[in-house]
Amino acid sequence: MNEAPAADDPQTFEDLGLHDDVLKALGDLGWETPTPVQRDSYSMIVDGNDVIVQARTGTGKTGAFGIPLVDKLMSIDGDEQALVLAPTRELALQSAREIEKLGAHRSIDTVAVYGGASMERQVSALKKGARVISGTPGRVLDHLKRGTITASRLRVLVLDEADEMLSMGFAKELNAIIERLPSNRQTLLFSATVDRAIKRVAERHMRDPIFLGLSGDHVGALGIEHFVYMLSGMGRVGNLISILEIENPESALIFCNTKAETEEVSAALKRAGFNAEWLNGDRPQREREKVLAQTRRNEVRFLVATDVAARGIDVSHLTHVINFHLPENVEQYVHRTGRTGRAGRTGTAISLVGPNELGILYYLRLQYGILPVERTLPSAGEAKTRREADRIAMIDLAYPNPPDERSLALARRLITHPDAERMLAGLLGAFFGSGSEEIDEVAAKQRRRGRRATTPPKPPKDSDEGVTEAKAPPTATLYVNVGKSDDLKASELGRLLQERTGLKRREIGRIRVRNTHSLVDVPEARAKEIIDSMAGAVLRERELSVELAENEGAAPRS
Ligand code: AMP
């Protein structure tokens, strides 16, 4: 293998000398500058070389072969074709879509061929003259055998995620396909890892390939930050929850090494109040698709998956990759963490590392120069401070309304009393139930859900302190600036409230429509949230103003 020459100065897409119609397509896609792998591989590819590119998902590797394909390798009026092989149907589809867009203004059509989809439709697209065929090995071999793909027309072969294809057991199909192709074809091999098996494929099927390695540039360009938490190995799920608390990722793909673990971890996260879903090969296809759709719509914060289940799925919007366990080999680490920090964005990889997993860390540094930064779990003191903050937030949320004058006056006297601490502590004990860990869990869950408290926790049954248990959830009365003079009906206002706030009908108390305004009873703990949700609402052609009613007393608290 030849080593690639060092890359020249940064280039723009214009510098690459692309056709105007390709530049236009890049403009449509919103790609402004080539990623390092696109920049460095372009000229060697268009010069007709066989090239091995070490690049992972997220580096813009599809563009690295897609751009030269549509720009130079496929002539506009010729009939030669390119074949892109990918390990999964998701990836085959994704690449087909991207290449189709890149070639949109050059009349170069692309077809995706993969198992499980209609053969007829694929055959008809092939007959219509698709020039780029993006498919999975099994289905492509089927087409070659039936003659619906003509091997002699295939002048360019791209092996995308070649290491994944091998590790998924496609070696036989790959060989069978490649042996049918013309020997004067150009072969491009993309792989996140280049081990002995990949080198064997290259030796057998490529001509004098140039090797474009994973230089510091390519690693750095990904902008992934790597972190590790060294753990004892005991209570790992609890550790994960603490780590999620500290790191507070917007979203994450959490990798587990076994199928059973994905379910366990996801269930534990849900119990702790996090929004989580799991994905593994045992989950029926329909459920898998549902979870993926939810993930794409940003409705899943933590997707817990095995390596196999996460293959080929587009999770580029997820900000973090978390290794619940380090994978069994460093190549897998590179694959997993490549799922975040997609082109132009930064990503974060966090690994939980037990005593048995230290070896992988060592090899990570040796083979890929990746040296994760070590972070530590919060100390007991820090955890206590957090729990206290959660409890205070809980009280805050339980009483969002201005207190009545009498209670306020009493509170003011109490906090200036020399024994205020003792008395307040007593009241708090009654509110939370002294020493109860359950309350900490409830308070933490409340924060994780980002939701407001619906009711304050019940005081402990054995409490004999001065707080009596609430008999009904406290109510607040809201003032709304429309009334009879606007022809308003109570039912109309009730419906609007339900629509905008998600309240159930039974949660809304009395609605009194007066001449110029209306009054609505709602759960006190949600009053502020309801007022916020009603902002900007319009009813009977009037912009609504909703606020706490001053004179209509809230229902008594006890
Ligand atoms: P890939 O490595 O091919 O999976 O690409 C990762 C993501 O980066 C995809 O969403 C591409 O659409 C996007 N992408 C690829 N090249 C560029 C570029 N030059 N500028 C901006 N985004 C890009």
C-alpha cells in the first residue's frame, strides 16, 4: 500500500474544480466547505486510483465518494454504473439519498437495492437507467445472478464501512460480487478500522491502493471529546444515573454489550424519571421502527442499544455517545463514538470503565492516539448539596402562588425568631417526612422530568407536628379577560384550557363566566404553568390575558 501524500492547504469546493451543477447541489445541501476526508481524497479518486480511506461515520465519507462519483467518474451521457455496497439497508438508503442529492442537477439517478423491499420496484428503477446502485451485499448478488444488474457496466465499486460488512459475515457475498465485476474497475474502500481482514480484501481485490489514514487531522476534525469515569464495577446503573445527572447531556446513544442489558438499563433510567428507550435485535421490527421514528423526532432522550441494533441508523442529532461498558475491542470504540460529532458538530463520548476494562483504554491510546480525559463521580458532599437543592425546588414548585397575608406575616415573624432553625426544620420534617430517601428520589425525578410538582408530598402518617394532611389538592383561581359580553361559553373556555395545557377535564374546577371576565379553578401547583401555556391564546377574537385572581379566594388548603 502506498501512503497518501500530505494534504495541501485547505480547499473550498470551488478549488476542487467541481462542475457548476455539483456546486449548486452542494449549495442546496448547505455544505460550505469540504470536510478533511473529502478534501484529501478527492484528487486521488478522480485520478482513477484505487483508494483505501480510513474514515468513520460522521466525517463526511459518503460525500467523499459521492462527490467524485457524480462529478467526474460517471459521465453524463454514458451508461457506466457505480456500485456502492453497505452493511445495512439503512446505510444503503442513506447513501443513495445523499448521492441522489449530489447528482440532482447532473441527471445521475441513484437506486437503493436491499433485501426486504420489492424486487420489482428496484428492477424498474434499474431499467430506467439508474447510474449509481447503492445496496446491501445479499440483494446486490441476487440482482447480479438474475442479470437485473449487468456486471460489465459497473466501473466503480465502493465498499462502504467495509469492516462492518466483514464483521457482519458478508465476506462470501463480497467475494462473489467482486469476482463478477470487470477487472478494469476502480475500487474505493472506506472503513473506520483497517485491520488484517481489510488488508486481505485490499490485497485480493484492489490495484495498488493508496492508503489515506486516520491522521490526527481526521480524528481532530471530528471534534469528539472523550471522557472516562473510573468505577469500582459495582452499582454501575446507579453510577450511570449519577453521570447523567452531572453531565446532563441533551441526548445520548447509550451502548450496552448485551441485549439483556439494554432493557435493564433503559428500565432503570425510566424508573429514575429519565426519558429512555431501548433497541436490540430481539425487539420486533415494528417496535424498532417506532423507537427510531421517535428518536428522529427528538422524542427520545436516551436511546439504549447494542452495537448491532445501532448499526446504520441515523442518530446524528444525538449529542453524546455513552459506553455503559467499554466494548470488547478498540475498533468498536471507534465505531461507537463515531456516531456523535457528525460533520461540523462537536460530540462527546463518555465511557464507564470498570477494573476489567482498563486494557481497552491502553490500546485506544496505542492504536488511535485517543486519550480520554478522566472525570470523577460527585463526592458524598456534592451529592448532598444536590439533594438539598432538589428538595428546595420541590417546595418552591408546591406553592407557586403568593401566600395569604396571615401566613406571610407569620412567616416573617418566624424567620426572625431566635429559634427559627429548630421550628423550620420541624415544619420541613413534617413536609417531607424526616430522613426519607424516597422523597429524595421523588424530588430528583421531578427535576429530571423537568416537570412541575402536581401535589406536595404527603406528610408522614406518624407526624404529630403542626401540619395536617391535605384533604384535597389546593386550588387556585385564575382570572380570564373574556366573559358574557364576548358571548363566551364556559365549555369553550374549558376546551381551550385542556388543549393548551394538557389538563384533563376533571382537573379543571368550576368555570364561572361573568360579564366582563371569567374565573376558573385549577390545581394550585400548576397555576403558573397554566398561565404560561395560555400566553398568546385567542378566544372570541380577543387575545387572552390569564392571571391569578386577586379577590376570589383559593379553596382552603386543609
Ligand atoms: P457521513 O460521514 O457520510 O455519514 O456524513 C455525516 C454527515 O455530514 C451527513 O449528515 C452529511 O450530510 C454531512 N456532511 C457531509 N459532508 C459535509 C460538508 N462538507 N459540509 C457539511 N455537512 C456535510
